[in-house]
Amino acid sequence: MVRKTLSACALTAALAGAANLHAQAQATASTRGPFGFEPIGQSANTADWNPAAPWVIPAGFTQTVVSDESALNIYDRGRDDWTDMSTVNETGREAGRYLYRTHEARLPDSLPQGGALSVVDLQTGRAKILAQDPSYDALDGIRWTPWGTLLFGEEVGNGRLFEIVLDPDDPTSGTVYERPALGRFAHEGIEVGPDGAVYLVDEQRGLTDATGCDRTPCGGGIYKFVPDRPGDLASGKLYVLRVLDDADQEGVGQAEWAGPIDPLTVRASGSAIGGTSYQRPEDVEIIGDTLFVAITEGTPNPFGIERYGGRVIAVNLSSLMVTNYVKPGVNVPIEIGRPGDKGFQTGFDNPDNLAESPDGRLVIVEDNVPSDIWVASADHDQDGAADAVWLFASLSDPGAEGTGLCFGKDPKTLFVNVQHSAAADGDATWAITKAQ
């Protein structure tokens, strides 16, 4: 009896020691890798805004303007350029040289020019309009494809998705084709899997009360497009993610791809076969065999109030198990108040856009004021959630959000846009770069 009790005590002590070592390891893990950093202490206070250096960033990093409205001012008469999402040319002989950006200006405010997509030559700094049309409305998501084209979409209720086939001799010019087979809905997040499938989300507030959707159709879904021929998006089949047992209305658990559904009535046809409805899914990112989805709002209680400030879910593309990867109060703090308020607590609120860091970690920026950038570790203990979440940077601009996270070929540089800045003509693309 005594021997067994001592053994149990020793085992308990050993487990506690291992847990402490694991916690200590996670606390310092952010400093490792090509984009390693010491987390900042708290969110930025807008009272400390410096337009020349709007980001609070870790020691050893610098912030510089890549392109702003002094380099390319698309909309005159004081209208913001609404610099939104970004990607680089990831393949080809000049891979990483060109940064492509959508501009989320909405009709009719963007008239007579209409929505626009721009390109910045990172080597020369020259910026120009790549595509523009008076009918383009709220251009948002953008993604480079493995076959060397650009996908971009409209973030409006019946939004279209387009593909640009670039001029092989001039990557700053190209021809635009509409791709209706990929669905008509509010496009923001776009991702292409290694097998050529395209993953998309509908930026719709789908679930609107505690018992289910109070409108038909619900929308707010996660979709997968499988082309009939790899690299050819003219035809194919569109599927919606369906969680098989969604009793708690969280949209987590075992799932399947249901369909195919009608691309012209995505919300109605997806809802009709039980597609899971989320609260404004806004971006997607594949890292390894996992599809991460930023869900900007938390599920509502019976009174319509969010239970938490949004989350990031993980969809294992092999098993189709869906888990909460980053969630306030679980593995990241809850935000309380605003910087400068009594009792303020820095926390996670309204996750919006995602990117993969050069060392394979998930980077998340908030649609919030202040707009924080977080970095989530890998899920080493295989419980479906990030083992640690660190605060990387925070935006002090009182009118703006950070958006359009992406990395190019330099593993030490993160590109991020500032949208609807409080400064006149202040929308811009910034680079946050590790010095050593």
C-alpha cells in the first residue's frame, strides 16, 4: 500500500513537472524559427497613434510603407482606396516580385471607376491598376493558383468570382474571366489545395439565433470546388461542408462534403442539404493537411448577443474532423474593453484574415479597433487546438483595421494592409520585417 501510494505521488509529481516544462516550452516557442519574435505586451492604444509608424511591433522588427495612396491613388475626392487582401506571384521565374491587391471600394461609392485590383512591383516600387470595371463591387479575396493565375472575388451577396490569366511576358497585365462554376456568394477567403480543389467561404452572418437560422437560406458556409480538369475552373462540382452532429450549433465535430450544389443558388441549395452555417467565415488558409477558417463572430445566445468574440476553426482535410483551433477563453485571452479603459484586458476579438508563416504557423489579424495580429502555434498534443497563441503586433490607427496578411519569398517579411485609415489618403500596404 505504501509503495503504491508513493509511486502514485511520484507519478503525479512527474506529470505536473512535465506539464510545467511543456508550458515553459510553449511560452518561449514564439522566439524560434525564421520569423521568431518576443510577443508584445498588450494591444495598441489609439491615443498613441503615429501615422508614420502605426504598428506596435516586437523588438528587432521594422515597419515600412510598401505602397500607399501617394504612389497610386485609385479613387479621388478624398475617397479611401480600401486596400484589402494581398498575394504574391508564388511561382515562375520572377516568383515573389509582384504583390497583387484587391480594393474593397463598394458601389456606388467607387463609381465611375468601379472596383479595382492593383499590382506593386516590389523590386521597383511601381504600382498600377491591373484590372478595373464599373461593375466590380467590393473586391475582396485574392489568391495565386499553382497554375500561375490569380483568383479574386466580390464580397457582396451575389458576388462573382474571377480568374486573371496573366500575360507571360508582363505579370502586371492580364485577361479577366468570370468563373461562375465556383458559386455566387460573398467571396472573401479563397484557397487552392495541392490537388487543385478550390476552397471558399461565404462571408454571411448565417446562424442568427441559438436554435438555428431564422432566414432561408442561412448561408455562411464553407465550400469546396472540384474542377473537372485540374487547373481548369470553367467547369466542376461545388460541395458544402456539413457537420454531421451539430447539436451545440458550434459547427465542430465529424463532417463531410455534401453535394454537389447549384453554384447559382449556393446559399439555398447548400442550406437545403444541411450545409453548416457559420457566423461570417472570412478567410481560409491551408497548412499541411489542415484547412483553417476565420469565423469573425461568435455564436449568439437566445438574445442575439455573441457568446465570444469570434474564433478560428480547423478542418482536417484527411479525416474531416472540425475543431475550434483558436477560441477566446480557451487558448487565448478574452478581450475586455479598450486600451486606456479601466480594467482593460488584451484579448482575441473578430479574427478576419489568415496567413501561413515561413515556419508553418498560423498568423491571424483582427477586424477590430485596435486591430491585433496573433500567431498560433502548431497542435503538438493533437487535441485540435493550438498549443499557444501569441500577440505579434497591434495597429494604433483609430479608424483602421489590418487586413490582407501574406508572406512573399522573404521569410522575414510580413505584408499587411491598413484599410480605411483615419489619415487622409492613408490606406497602404506595410511590410513588417525582422532585422536579423
